Amino acid sequence: MTDGRIRRQRLVLTGYSDQATAGVVDVRSFDRAERLVHAWKGLALAWTGALVGFFIPVAHFLLVPGFVIAGVVLFRSKLGAREITESMTGSCPDCGLKQDFGLVGRWEPPHTVTCKGCHRSLTAKAAHNGGS
Ligand SMILES: [Zn+2]
């Protein structure tokens, strides 16, 4: 799916050490209409699972309510996802490993990621230095 708008934003990564390092995040943002489409698609997918699960003996006691509840949860989650990260890169302030943090979900800074080198928790905040 290629909808939404992507913007690149500078990051400040902090960990246990005193110094912070720089990073970059690509954030995809969605307007209300796009979020509604995603929410309805998620709900339809989950409720289709509930419909299929209805025809499976015994398991339907768990599958049907599970997919119905999952559909509602998915709908609410996708409706609230204004911005998601496409990619996040940066260097760990503790061990110095330059890495790609990959997809880290919703973009709601400060965001916590885990270093692949030292496995420490890092905090990513948006850098406010006047750049675009
Ligand atoms: Zn590290």
C-alpha cells in the first residue's frame, strides 16, 4: 500500500551514556479518510476470519468471539494511527553501532527502541533544530 505522505525527520538518540547521537526517521502520515479506509479494511479482514471460523466445529467457540473482538481492537488501533515509522536509523550512544531499527510502529516520540549490539533500551526523540 503506497498511500500517505512520507517525511524525513532528524532524531536524537539517548541511552545510558551522557552523550546523545543523531539518527533519522521516515514517518508516513495519514489523514482521517485514509485512516478510516485502513480501519474498515482491518475490521472486514478480522470479521471475515470470524465468518470462516464459524464453520470449524468446536474451535468456533474461540475463533468467532476472538476475531470479532480482534476486529474492534484493530479498527480502533488503525483509526488512531496518524503517523507510523517507515524506517529508523542511527548510532547507539552506548556502543556506537550504526543500525537500522526497522519498523517500530506508531510515531509518538519519545519512542523506545532496543540496540541490536548491546541490547540496551534507547530513547528516540525528534530533533528540533530548525531543519526540515
Ligand atoms: Zn548499543
